[in-house]
Amino acid sequence: MIQTEEDAKDTIRAIVKDLLSGSRPLNERQYTLVLTFIRDHFENIPDIVSKNTCVRLLIDTKNLSLADSLNLSDVMKIVDELNYRCYHNDNPQKLNLRNQDRKFLTALLDRIFQGDRCDIRTCYEKKKLWNGFLHHIHYQPKNEEAEIFVHAMRTKGNESVYSEFEKLMQENRYQQAAELLREKKGTSALLRNMDYIISRMDREDEQTFLSEFPEDCSTLILLQLLFRYEGVQRKDGRIFKFTQHNLMKVHYETPEESEKCQSRLTEEQVKEVGKMIRSKLSEKLRNRLGKVYIEPSMKNYALPLAENTSQGGFGVLSKGSRIPIEEGKKLRAFTYWEKVNDIDLSVFALTEDGNRREFSWRTMSRRQSAAITYSGDETSGYQGGSEYFDINLPEFKALYSEYRYLIFCDNVFSRKNFNECFCKAGYMLRDWDDSGQVYEPKTVKSAYLVNCESTFAYLFGIDLSTNEFVWLNVAKNSKSRVAGDTNLSFLTDYFPLTDVMNMYDFFSIL
């Protein structure tokens, strides 16, 4: 669509306004658009709802007015992001900032102390970090508010809400602990500690807690909890997934941690809480849209709740979304690269309980078959390199019948991060008989640019029981050069997402 310059600005302004109105962090593609627009048109910035986005914009523009929507406790988020982005250091306890950054952070603190945003009690939660940071920048208080804060961080004692919450929990005063958390930290903090609280209550207190469930809970938190309680419950130890600097970190519960854990709910409790969460979600969203037609294929699409670890591209869907694979076709999964010597594509077959078989450059010399074929490095014909796997799904299921899922991974063998080279990954469907179709990976539209700040990315998967392609698109915080050294079992959590709640279900509630 051809537009005038002014119309184009209005179009982009509307997109940027929508992106900034969301509470979720942006992926790299979205953030680049927002940053470019703000640098060109700084005079009229829409409200920035996500603190993650606001922090990144503040660092990249150094415009202190952006901090007017932040609190004092958010300064540690700024320090952490600055330390990672500019110094490639993810440990805020070990700072070595340049003088210009110290001056910037000092000016930032002075501006916040001049406003009414000094949430000192929240700052107690990271008192040790605050102590080290204030010492590192040699901070000198400029007003009474700053004096009070600096004194509080440098003297003994911890007056944080969580400290008081833990004291009440230790005294078996669970209802009071829950009320304190909700009143002082908000409903979201209460809900994130719900397992901890409920697991220690007796049946009567638990019923009271659930019946008095707060009405002001956010839709996003309710959806996250719905997947937590109605998703597949693991019996072999918990898996914790969290995002830092738009990369995913994964922690598998150790046997020692599992033995010490006192916050597990029974199956009956999990079902009861899940039922209550779904009921609250329905109450909150009912009749928002009125009568609408919902396309049945929306049942295949997952809700985009955690997309900041995703890479952008055309034909890319949110994590867990499914695309049926046509019969009579073989699937070609590929990766293409430039500006680097070697990127490896790997496939892992997984059982439902996490057992796996590797198909990669390390194993395929003895496993080529009608079921799965590996190209090896294709380094001629382009200004870069390429690898692909061809998979005949009926043949694969017959040969490897014990496996339920296939997982495709990319890793940079040459030790560079993906954002330092050019890499695309995607898939295409090809006729079983060799029809002479040209393989040109740069032209495939169901592909995305892998540009994360790590050497490892999970690409997509296949559900062999349903013959469906499943989007994963997860950037992992990793320096792994070989895919076989990484535990993949947490990825099976993404395959049943559309069974719990999909876009069709969500629009139906609305």
C-alpha cells in the first residue's frame, strides 16, 4: 500500500502506540521499531506500560524524562539491563561501570528523589545490591528524601513486605500473610505465591482463601495460572522457566530440592484451583465482544503470552501454535546462514516422559534412511551455508514408534552469537517423489530470522501423533556449541498449550 509520508507516520505511530500499551516485554523486532520511532519523534511519546520496555528505552535514549513513570526500586532493573547490554555482564553484584554511566545513573537517582516515587520498602528486597551500587557510583544525597533512603540501605535491618510475609508464614498465620501480600504488593504477587500459601493451610482455611479470591486480578496473570494448573502436571520434578534479557533460562529441580519442597499441591487441589481460575477468567471477560464469528482454525493458535524470547519473521505464530501437515508431503526443515563459518541444525525425537534420540551431524552418518535424511553442510551455491533434514512422517513413525515429538534446534558451532551473523530457519513441504523443486532457503516464507544474543535456539517441533507442525521459537540463554549437550524435556510443555486454552476458546469467552 503506497502512502504519503504523513500517512506512513500515522500508521507507524498507531503500531507503536499499541506496542507500548501492552504490559508484556517486546521481542527484538518490535523493540527496534519502537526505538527508531521514538528517536525520530520524541516530542509525543505514548504511555509506556511495560517497565521492561521503559527501562530499555531509557538506556538507549538516555532521556531522563522517560524515568518519570518508574519508581525508585526500578533503578536496579536499569542497572541490571545496562550492565548486561553495554558490559556483557549478567551479574549486578560485580559492577565496573564507566564514568559516563555513573553520571547518568546519579542524575537518574536525583530526578527520582525529586518526585514522589521513593518506594523504600520495596528497595529493601534488594538491599545488598543497592548497597554495592550506591558505593560503586559514590552516590551523595542531594535532599532529605535521598538521605533517608541511603541511610536505610546502609544500616542493619530489613523492612521489606516479603520479610514480614515470611515471618507471618513461619508463625502459621497464613490468612494474615496472604492479606499482607495482597495489600502491600498487589494481587499479582499474591497469586504468584498461591502454591506456597495454600499448601500450608488446612482444608477450611483453603476453602476460605479460594472463596475470597480477589476480583482485581489481571487477565494475564489468570491466563498464566490457568496454564499452570490445567497443564500437564509433571511427576519427575518441577521445571522452572524464566526470562532474563529476552533469553530463556531453565532450571530443573534437583533431587535435594525436591525432597525439601513443602509447597506441592495434591491432584485434587490442583484441579480445584484450576477450576476456580477458569471461572474467574470467564467472569472477567464475558461478553466483551458481543456476537462475533470465530474461524474454526483459530483452535490451532496459541495465546501469545511469552513472545519476548521469540525471533521475528513472516508466517511466524506464537509458541505452541499448530499447523496440520498435508498427507503425501515430506517435511524439509532447514537453516541458512551467512557471516559465520558453521551453524548446525539438529533433530531430537522425544518420548512423552523425556527420553530422546539425537539426529545430527554426530549421528546421521549411520542413520540415513527413507524415514529421515540429513544433507550435511551445504556450503556451495550461496554466499553462505545451509543444512536441512527431510522427514517422511509415516516412515519415521513406523521406524521409531516409541517417540511422540520431534524437536528442531539451531546452534552456532563457530562460537558467535546469532545476532553477530545472519541466520534464517524454517520449513517447507515437498512432494515425496523428487519433482525437481528448487531448494532456495532464502525465499521460504514460513521462516524467521534467528537473531538472539546467544548461540542456541529452539526452532519448532512436530507432534507425531497428530501430524502437526508446532511453533516453538525460543531463544535460550546458552553458549552451547553442540545441541546434544542440552536437556530438552521442558519443551514438551509447549505441545499441549492449545488443549488448555487457544485463540478460539479465548474469543469464545469474550
